[in-house]
Amino acid sequence: MVKITLRGLFFVRLTFLAIIFLITPSCSSLHAVSIKNSTTETIQFRGEFEVKPHPPHNLDFTLQPGAGDSWMYEISFFERKILDEGLKKIILTTDKGCKIILEREILEKIAVKDGAWKINIDQDMMACN
């Protein structure tokens, strides 16, 4: 029969709290999403983000043909296989006025996890009727 004293119980609790304290800061890390323009046109990129409790914000930049850009986000260790949770949609507009909106559901299907998340914008995706 194992006899547990108050001192032993205190030591177990203290050890458990110390382990949790030491692990918690290292449970989140920075990840990246990279987007590449594989078309022959210049594309204006707008990413719409919502990260609570902060107000929504946008990320705007221009993607030249064949060029790419990226952004970083913080995520917990347990969510490392999830595309940037704050990303709600991407709006892509060409100089010729073609406008494509990619909602989160579509982004989750086309994004590829290869170290960083990678999204490739090709001619088929930018085909406007």
C-alpha cells in the first residue's frame, strides 16, 4: 500500500505546475503562408483577416508575374496543421479587371502544407468569363 503524505502531494503538484509552466511558452510558434503568382498578369492581392478580439484587417500587396509573397502568423503546437485561422478570404484582381474571390473553404482545399503553407495562383484559377 502506497502512503501519500501532504509533503509528497505538494511536491507532485509543484512538479506538475512547473512542467506546465515550462511547456506552455514553447507550445506556440510562427508559421508562414506563401502565395505565388504563376500567371502572366500582375495581380493585386487582398487578404481579409479576422482575429478576435482584434478588429478585422486586410493585407494588400501586388504580385508580379512569377513572383510571390508571404505572411507570418502565430499558432499553437496543437493547431500546426491548420491554415492561418484568421484568414477569411482572398480577393485577387488583375490589371484587366478580372476579380476572383477565394473563400476560406476553397483556400483550405488549394493550400498545400510543405513546411510553410503554399498557395499557387495559376491561369486556370484566374480565368474570368
